[in-house]
Amino acid sequence: MRVPDGFTCRPATSADAAAVAVLMNAFDRAHLEEPDEVDAAEVSGWWVRLDLERDSRLVFAADGRLAAAGTVYGRTEAVLDLDAFVHPQLSGCGLGSALIDWLEQEGSRRERLVLRTSALAADSAAASLIAARGFEPIRHFYRMSIELEEPPPEARWPIGFEVSILAPGEEAVVHELVEDTFAEHWGHEWRSLEEWQKTAFDQPWWDPSLVYLVRSGEEVVAGAINAIRFGSGWVGVLGTRKAWRGRGLARALLLTAFGELHRRGERRIALAVDSGNETGATHLYESVGMRIAWKADVYEKRL
């Protein structure tokens, strides 16, 4: 990867996770009123799916500061994604353009047909750069949040359904539920149980007591994976199998999670959602008092 004069570049190593977390937090604080808080463990968790030598690049300024970071990920055999962050004090130095160059080079080298990257809606400079490089916006994602000064309303469960926290040995059950529930959602990538072990079950944020399964008789029909992440309560996954939708299960799961997270002292609870979600999730979240905190746009370029 070629970088502008005065900068150097190398692949990341596991020892760089803390520095990358600091960079990401600085980037978010420069653009968002409600930034996430990322730590080294979170970054390391994202990296377990990557070959860092091949899939990552760090850019350093002459004074040794981490100036930019990027990773590419082959979501499918056709698509290559870029996640990139440039330190806000060094924007306008050509680092974002260098990272897009790297994405295009890697896309050609790996024979990918589609390149994707994203930008915060609040980062107009990044959006302009991405558009100028021939990428077009294709999807919009929201970060939604709620502030709970008081305990939320009690969840009302429909008759015939029971909720329980994840029991030891039920990891395969929640894996099957989520993969089935999200199979038709845009951008969903099937992951094996072994990969879930690395990216979820083995991660510091994983807390089975915040994971819920809903049953109708013996059948698991809905569930939610919650955690304390990014400096707040976090609803990571919320899903209902297609045949059981429209019965209020997702709303009850959401309020159950709110109640437990509030009991644990979390006053802000957030989640990420595709604005074009086919199940109308955005409307559900708004109905329980959540609001859009910020938006990110996904861009695509076909080679």
C-alpha cells in the first residue's frame, strides 16, 4: 500500500489493538454526539476473523502517531469490504484515498467483483471522497439508543410462550436460531458454530445471563443476545423465526433486556439496525422510545 510522503505503513499485529481502539474513539468523538467506546478487547475480537498480515494496514505519521487504520474482509466470494479510520487531526492528507487505493488493489488481486465501504453520514468529507472514487450508496444503517432514567415497562408475554436465559450447552441452539432468523436479511453471512465460538462465545463481552431464548412448547422460536459493550447496554441480536412473527415476542424480548440492563446500572442502551430491515425493526425500536443517534451509509463499487 502506497502512502503519502511523510507517512509509513505496515500490517497490524495483535499488539496494536489498543492503539487502534484509541484511534477509532478519536474518530467517533470528532463526528458523533453519542460515540461508541471501543477498547482493545473489542478490536481484538473483530480481528480474529482476519489474517492481519494480509488484511490490515496501519499508517503512521513521522512523529510515530497512528494516523489511519484499515482492514479488508472478504464477506463473500464476490464482495470485499473495507473498514477505515483516519485520525481527525490528519484528515485531508490523502490517507483515506490511499486506503481506498488499497481496497481496489486487493479487490483486483483477489478477483472480487464488488467493493464496499462505509462512512458516517456526519462525515461529509469521507462521503465526498468515496463518491468521487466511483462508489454509490446502497444501504443505510442506524445506531439507535434510549436513555432509561426509570425502569422500563414490564414485558408482556403472549400466552403459550416462555422465556429463559441461555443455559450451559445451549450455544448451538442460539447459533441455529440466529442463523435461521437472519438468513434472508440483507448482507447476512452464514457463520459456522466454530466461528461463533471465536467471535462470540469466547469474547470478553459474552454474558449468557443476558442471552434469552423464547420457546413455544419445546420449540425455540425467538431470542436475543444482549451485552454490556461500547460503553453502554447493547442489544446485539434480536430475532423471531418467520412463522412466529407479529405476536409481540420481539417487543417483549426488548423490554426484558431493557429491564435487566437497567437493573445492572446501564442507563443508555443502544443497538444497530438496517434502515431497510424487512421486518420493520426500526418501527419497533421507535415504539419503545428508542431514537436514531447516528447514521452510517454503505457504498458499493462494481469492478
